[in-house]
Amino acid sequence: MNPDWQKFAERDAWLGAKKELKKRRKREGRSGGHQPGHSRWPGVLALLLVVVLVAAAIVVHQIQGIGVNEDPFLFFGS
């Protein structure tokens, strides 16, 4: 038996892991699009939150009117 078997075993394991990673990347690239296990919901909820906040800001501004230090021509021509 080779006395350096551990060194060769580590190298072979590293090369095997590298080969598997390469195969996985190739497979994922081929499939494209949405991978299972990755949820789209956080992005959808963040976008929805931005839309709601902008709508709320517009409604509050329309109700509140122009402030003392605000330029009347700056906000939506009100």
C-alpha cells in the first residue's frame, strides 16, 4: 500500500467534488429559469410593499395639501 495514500485520497476527493460541481452548474445552466427551492415570494412582497407605500404617500399628500416650505409646482401640479 502506498504510504502517501491520504494525500492522494484528499486530492481525488477534491477533484471529484470539483467535477460534481461542474456537472451541477452545467445542468442548472441548461435548465435555466426558476430553480426549485428558491422562492419568488420575498421579491414579490417587497415590490408590493413599495407600490403600497408610494400609493399611501400620494394619497396623504393629496389630503394634506401643500406645506409651508414646499414648492407648489413640485408636487403633481396641485
